[in-house]
Amino acid sequence: MNWSTLLRFRRNVEDLIREQIALLEWERSQECAKQDQLRRDMHEVALALERHLRSGVETVFAEQRYRWLDRMGSALEQGVERLHKMDQQLVELRKKLAKAYQARRVIELVIAKKEAAVLRDIAKREQRVMEEVGVRRYRARGRRHLLEPIADQE
């Protein structure tokens, strides 16, 4: 696996975790909306029960309302537990995201270091080539100067 593939993979991992976080936050907001509605319903049932008890409605009707309140209360408790689990998952996912980000940054730094090393090597090679060209020019110029007096003697 080369560095660019590894970097692409790390970015994909980060994106996947971000998507999971967004989805879980959306599910959490849906659960909060359900709980709010359940609380409103419980409040309405409790008010209706209170009104009926004041007016002396039969006990069967009151028992039914109490059962509804009990069911709504247990559903609300389950919703709170689900919200707590979702919050824990969000914390874990955010930790994963931080680790994935750090891993990607390490890879980016390693890639940058390797690129810098390659560029230094290229610069050194270019410098050597330029020095060799300079030396050859100097030698060629020196040979021309040596040949010029011979040409003058003829």
C-alpha cells in the first residue's frame, strides 16, 4: 500500500466516523422528540385523571388511566436509558474520530517528510550536475586556451 492510498483510506475512515456521529445525533434528536411528546401525553393523561377523580368518575376508568401513566412512565425510563446509551456512543465515536484524525495527521507528516527528503535529494543531484557542467566548461575552456598557442605557431 503506497502513501497516497493509505492517506485516502485514513480520510475515508474519518468520513465514515463523521457520518456515524451525524446519524447517531439525528437518532438522538428523534428520541428526544418522542420523549417530549410522551411527557406531554403523560401530562394530559394526568390532568384528565385528576379532573375525573374530582368529579367522582368510576374507579375502572381511573385504574385504566393509572395503567396508562405507568406504561408511559416505563416508556419514558426506557427512552432515558436509550438516550444515555446514545450519549455514550457519541462520546466513543468522537474519541474514535480524534484518533482517526491524529492517525491521518501522522501519515500526512510522514508523507511531507518523505517528500522533503526526495526534494532534497533532487536538489543535491541538480547541484552535482551543475558542478559537473561547470567543471567540464572550465576544462573545455582550459583546453581551448592550450590549443590556441599551438594554432598561433602554425
